[in-house]
Amino acid sequence: MPYRLAALVALTLFAVAACGDGGTMSRVQDPFSGGYPMYRDEASGLDVIFGTPDLGVGTQRIAFAVLSRDGLVREPALPVTVRRGDERQRVTARYHPFPTGTRGIYVAQATLPKDGTYVVEVEVTRPGAKVAHLTFPVDVAAKPESIAVGDRAPASRNRLASEVASLAELTTSSQPDPALYRTRIADAVAAGRPLVVVFASPVFCTTPLCGPQVEDLSALARDYVGQAEFIHVDLYENPHEINGDLSRARRTPLLSEWGLHTDEWTFVIGPDGRVAARFEAYAVREEVEGALKAVLGR
């Protein structure tokens, strides 16, 4: 679904003090946020939607989108500074367009050595060569809330196509792929099978950070048939009862098993049953496929 820019007129702002030489951004309370924090810089007219708020100590994936009044910022790369106290780290966030071409996400890798509050500063060159410094806080825990890299995957008992009358009971997708609903996570882990699991709701994709992750999973399943298991778990356990009204929706309890609080996740699990890679918000194919190849020993 397209990003609902019109909804922003009804949002509530509250100030977030920035540190260092960046400007002050305001956090935006967006009802369609999917759990991703959003910050606004009034001076430049730019918004940042932070796609990876569930961070822990270590080398972590940092992902975000930048919006201007004219739409998404799509520069090939943006300089990013991550700092905590006197410690500074400069990294480059590279833009990855989604397969549909209408959206995209910036991704960088940063090392977060200690828990606590960090400051992320994104530099965006505006018309006239003026640089906007978009600065916002990021909380880093000793361990993330979700299942982390190295953790054993939960033995979740996701429902299968063989247990329901229609795939509409398992997914909000309008064109569901039966191959994604034939294996239970618990069974794949117990059998020592490499596994890719996506938690997402294809229809209720309401932020610039959610993309065609389930469609990508189907493509991977076709390309790696017989080499790994590929499973989609919808965010809602009753998609066939929603009919466009989210007030009827019930979140699947599997989200709690995995510690998930935002709206799109991908996990790559090795034959040892442990998480080899985790991706919060949309992960482009090269990210997921790279992690899959690593667990397959390629």
C-alpha cells in the first residue's frame, strides 16, 4: 500500500533534543508507523523513518528511509555518524530500491560497543548544496528484544496449509504461494534444515519501510528448492476475518515468541537451529540471499 502522507496532518509532535552539531528533530506520532520511530526536521522539511529500533550491542544493521515534501530521498549513498559521548563512528548508508521501484531503504552497518542511548546523524544534501543534518536518538540494549543472532530459533508451531480450508486463513496476500505454508518452524529446526522465516502482512503494508518481502521469499523458495525451507507467518492469525477493518484483527502469538514489535522481519536460520541473520523492516534480496548462502556454505 502507498505511504499515507495525508495522515500526517493529524499527527502529534513532541520535541527530541539532539546532541552535538545536528539540528533538533521532532518525533512524529504516526498511526501508520508499523512501530518504526519517525522524526521530522522542520527546517529542511525532511523526515526520517528509522527501520531498526530493536538494536543490541555488537555490529548491527542500521536501516532507515528519508522523506522530503516531494517524496522519498533516493541519493545513492548518505554519510552517517553514529556517536555516544565522545565516541564517533562514520559509516555510509547505501540506498536499495525495492523491486517495485516506488520505495527504497538506506542500509548501513555500525558497531555499537555498549548499551545506552546513541545519536545517529544523517547528512542529506539539499538543493543549493546545503547539507541538512538529521539527528535523532537510538536506544541500544545489551540484548535486543527479538530473537538475536546466535540464539536458538523458537520451536514455533505455525499453522499449515494442510490444516485450513483456504490459504486466506493464513495470509493477507491476494496471491498466496502454497510453498510458504507447508512446513512448521519447529519441524524444520528439529530436522536441522536451513530456514528463512518472514513475518509480514502483505496487504497491511502501510509504511515506506515495508516492501514485497513475502514475494521475495517466494522467489527465493523457487531458486533454492530442496536446499532450505521457506516460511511466511502473517502478523494476523485471522486474515480471512479482517476484510479491510484492522479492528477485527488479532496479532499472532508467534510474534511474542520471537519478541517482535515492528511490522516486518526476516530471519535466516542455520542447520544448527540458531539464527544466523535477522533483518528488521524490509530486507532487499541481496541481504537475505547473502545470509542464506552463508548457512548453505556457499
